Amino acid sequence: MGILKKVLFLDMLRGMKVTLKTFFKSPVTLHYPFEKEQPRRRFRGVHGLKLNPDGSCRCEACFLCATMCPSNVIDMEMTEGEDGEKVLVDFTVDLSRCLFCGLCVEACPRDALVMTDIYEFSQRTREALVLHKEDLMRNGKYYQERETAT
């Protein structure tokens, strides 16, 4: 049987059978920078701060997201407003150390912090990976526009 296998090239024909099966199917790869795959619905990408209808930030500076973060990448600054309310001055997220676990989003009582579907955020410097309040609000606006469109 071993000699017959070698003479008839049975192993090679089995391999060619697999090759010929997949040869005529359409390719499943994407030409990445030119073709982009839409992320799944529950994808956790770059953070964003949602906005109120009047355009102000929805975050009330309760520090729960910063407390829940296992990597300690969230930093917040707040002051007190005229009527004694907390006012968010700066909200910083360091993406170079973030685990993208989503615990900060789950901890937010006002649903102000979200994880968008933005997955292209490579930068040339580490400082550019630190997002501030304005960047996060821009991401949140993008998220809300996408959410209402679907």
C-alpha cells in the first residue's frame, strides 16, 4: 500500500483537492487602508463623552469612572459652579495605558462616557495618545450622530 501511495501521488492529490476547492472562491481579505471593515456593534474603541442636547458635556464629575479604572488612566479636574454643582474642567484619558475593558463606561451613572467604534488612533508621540475633554467630546458627538443614524 505504501508503494502504491508513492507511485500514484495520493497525498499530493489530496492536498491539491483542498487547494482547488478554495481556489475558485472569492477572497476574504480586505485591502486595508482602502477597504475598511465596519466594527461589530459591541466593539470597544476610543472613549467619548456624550453631550446634552444643549451641547454641554453630560459628565457630572462624580469620579466613579476614574475609581473603577484598573489601569488608572482616567484623570478628572472639577470646580464648583455658582449654584454649588460640580463643573467638569478637564477629563483626560491616556490611551497608551488603557486596557479598553469598558469598566469606566459601566460605572458612569449618567451614561456620559462611551466607547466608540473608532479603531484607528495610532499617533507618532505618546502625548498625542492622551485625550482631553475637547477630544472626548468630539468623539462623543461622532458617537451620538452614528447612534441616531442607525
